[in-house]
Amino acid sequence: MSDFRVPAPHSSFLCLILFLACTIPLFAQDPELDEPELNSRAAVLLDAATGTVLYAKNADDEIPPASLAKLMTIHVALNEVNDGRAALEDVVPLPRESWAVSQPPRSSLMFLAPGQIVTLKELLLGLAIPSGNDAAVAVALYFTPTVGEFVERMNREARSLGLSRTRFVEPSGISEDNLTTALEFALFCKEYLTLHPETLQDYHSVREFAYPKAENMRAVYRSRPGTIRQYNHNTFLERFEGTDGLKTGYIDEAGYNIAITTERNGTRFIMVILGAPAVYGGDRIRDQDGMRLLAWAFEHFKTLRPVLGDLPPVPIWKGKENYAEILPSEVLEFTTFTDRATGPVESLRWEIELLDPIIAPLPQGSSVGDLVLYDEVGELRRMPLITAWDLEPGGFFKRLWDSIRLFFRNLFKRA
């Protein structure tokens, strides 16, 4: 299949989810794709630019996200920064609940302690790299009076994004009662990267994190801060070319999880794997699944960004105006196979197939035909063309004259 439809730019995120749910079988039914067999419980891989789902396994199974939940915690915090209600340079108080010693057993930690001086940006780094549960609590209590109120905001944000099966009970991911699905979390990652593209460079691709440093300590302790150096758990950063995010996670009840984004030659994929076995070496099973799936995706698929010049106005019958502007109803970029459109993008050919006749009145957004893209093989993509504005009816004599012209034109056509 060579036609990959994407939502119109004005579509809601919920419509995007419904669309993507429909596209899951798009490639699964093609035996020539030789989809990889994964040992993890659930996985989804999608094109980050178009949202097209290219691989899905148990995409709707509800599984605890583990520390992937921290991406929602970071998202809520960055929304506050983007809206001007906080700044990355803010010094964040550290109440007792946020100290490392106050976290549940086996927690991953940033190693927050009383008396430290820490900024919001440092806490976000502590969430992204060492995956500190203490950092999650500190961020939550900075924006809301209680952790529970921050969790309510996380859930409201999930609902506003149309993530109906994703819910949180705390901000770090340590609870098995946090739940998501591979499809919903992949969609969330797509939205997250759209809203916060800087996080890849500033947080998720950073290899190591040292804390506390001298500047984080009271003056009396600055000569011996007890700095602990921790490294990013995302081994894809080193092992798979083009990877620059996002996050790993583990709890016994979920197994090993990962959310990955990788870009090569203008194509970026988002991959979410949930539920690799909770056994010794389960992280290697998860990573092997991910390497296999990403290699398969880059072998078979790419994002195509064709160039379209100005479309000529089209003739209108019985209208106030004789011509009208038309627009594609969908964004131009789409996902296709790597063996299609192999030449320069400028060599692709567009053709316009119009309905005939186009008769006013018509509301804005009315379909008037198709825009068809061809590569060296043949038709590559077809998208509807729509009116750019309302087409108002002409006056009585204009409509009468066009009716007469259409009558004789059709008469001669039949002849």
C-alpha cells in the first residue's frame, strides 16, 4: 500500500489517536515486510513526523510505565515554564518528602538532601538521567501543595491529550498502579517532542549527571560535596546511531520498559517497548528487541517531504467569482517505503484531478478533487483538494448564463 493518510493540521489530538489506531494493521498485513519477532510484551513504533504507526504488538495492553512516567512529570513542569509561571533557574525548596532518605526502597535517586541548593533545571536533569524518584517529588511539591494534587494535573494533562487509558497515582513511576499502553505512550512522546524539542539536547541525550556539586551545598560543605556521578541508563544513545532520547524504566510488576527516539537522514522514529521480562538480563532482552525493531524500521520506511508550488485557481460555475483558490486538505509530508521516491524530491510529479463542474455555492473546505503525487514507479500518494474559502453564488443573470453554457457544453460532450 502506498497511500499514507495523515490528519489535517486542524485535527484534534484525539482524532489523531483514532486515525493511528486505524492504521495499525496497515503494514502488519504485508508479508513482504518480514516484521521482527519481539520477546517483550508490547511495542509500538511510529513515524514522529506523520504519526503513522509502522509496528504494533499488544498496543492496547495496559502496563505500568515505571520510570517512563517521569516524562509526564517533566512535561507538566515544562508547560509551567513555557507559560511563564516558572523558570529553569528557579531555586526549588526541598521539603522532607523529597529527600533521598524519604523515598521507597530500591528507588533510583538524584540524592537530594536537606540544605542543598538546587534549580528546577537540575531537578529535570535528575529526572531525565539518573531517574531520581526524589527529584520527581521535589518537582511535584514545587508546583502544587501536595504530590496528590500534582498527580491530578498529570492525569488532567493525559485526558486533554486524549490518552484515555493512561493514568497516574504518583509522579515517579514506582507504583504498579500507574498504567499506560504502548500506543498511548508513543503518541504522548510524539506530542512531548513537538512541544519540547529542546529536551532531546538539554536532557535526554546527556550522558552523565554529577550531583551534588559544590554549588549545591552550603558554604561549610563546599570543599567536600560528596558528588555522585551517574550515567544515562539509555544505552541506545551509544549503541544505535541517531538516538537522542528518551527514557528507560523498570519495576518488578512491569518488567523493563523504554521509550526511544532516533533520527537518520531526516526520518525520526518513536519506539515504545513495555514489559520485557522482569528477570536477570531482561534489560538486554528489551534492548535487543529495540535494536531489531529500529533497524527494521529504517530498512523499510522513511519520511517524505515533497515540495509543492502554488496551485492554480480553478474555474467556478454559477459563482460570484469565476475562479477560486484551492488547498491540499492534508499536510504534505508522509511516510512511505524506502524503495519509493528514490531520486531527488524535486523530481516528483504532481497532477491535479478536479471535479467537473465545480458549482457555487460551496462552503470553505469543500472537496473539489484530488492532488496526486507520482514517483518513478507510479502513483505514490493521493490527497483531497478543498476550497480555500466560501464560494458564494452569483447573481440571477450570472447563474442563468452559466446554466445555459453548462447545458450546451454537456450536450456537445455527449455528442
